[in-house]
Amino acid sequence: MDNICVFCGSNLGKLAEFEQQLKQLATYLVEHKETLVYGGGRLGLMGALYQDVVTAGGKVIGVIPEVLEKHAVVADKNTNLIHVKDMSERKQKFVELADVFVVFPGGLGTMEEFFQVYSWAQLGLVTKPIVLVNIGGYYDKLLAFLKDGVKQGFMPQANLDALIVVEEVTAGLAAAKNFEYHQANKWQDVSQR
């Protein structure tokens, strides 16, 4: 894994553990000489992660769409800030650049990014590991929703099993190294009912 793409909030959230785990991730990136790929923002968890990585001398690739230019970081010598037209182009760039996706707590933007790579994994368009960092049970209700989707017949259990769900980011990165992609058959033939 060379490029770790992180989806996280443009707000800080209320738990101190969100930032504590981001600091662990920043340390991991720098120690393992891996590059942070993220949304290019300077606010919230995104900005905190960027700051921690660059302060420690790590490498960063930020992908910023035109609509969010005013919230972009000021790139330093270790930062490659890629300017794209829109959010769709940004997500496509994430998919191209990333070796693994790490999903921290966040809001709608984080969910949009997560669901795009997750649904593309279902189709075989993304074959890279997706790590969902469930700090303080933040994603418990999302996981319950996905489990209900399996129970109600809208997705196979294999799709749920493909997610790497952890409480500690470093455990998720360790698991990602052993990830093997397996495409599940999402569709059910109604003529077989």
C-alpha cells in the first residue's frame, strides 16, 4: 500500500478520539513512507489530518474541486494539490490514486464517498480494501442498516463481509494488507423464484 485514501469529516466531531486516531494514522503514514490521499481541505478532521502529516514531513495528495477551492489547504513542498472540476471528478481521482480506502467518521460528504467506492466494489470497478473505522460506535447504525439490507435480500452477505470494520485504524490497515477481493453475485434471477 503506497497511497492511503482517507474519507473523513470537514468538521471535527464531538469525540476527542476522532482526532486521536487521526494522529495515529498520520504517524503510521509517515513511519511507513505512505502517501495520504484526501479531499484537500483545511477544515475539520480533514484539515487536522493534513496538518499532522505535513508537520511530521509526510507526503500528501489533495484533490480539491472548484466548489471547495476556498476551503483548500495551502500546499507545501510535500503536497501535491490536484484541482478538479467537480465532485464526480474528485471521486474518480480518488479511485485512480488509492491503494486502500479508510473511512473515518464524517457527514454527508464522507458517506457519499464511502458509498461510491463500496457500490463500485460490488460491481468490480473497485477491487481495493475499504476500512470502516467505527470509533465510539459511530457506524453502528450504518452497519445495522447494511445487515438489514442483507436480511431483506437487497445485497449479498459477501458484500458486507468485504468491509474491514475496526475500532482502531492501525488494526484496519494491518487487515488491509491481507485483503483479497472477491466479487459477489449481487443480482438474483427473479425467474428462479
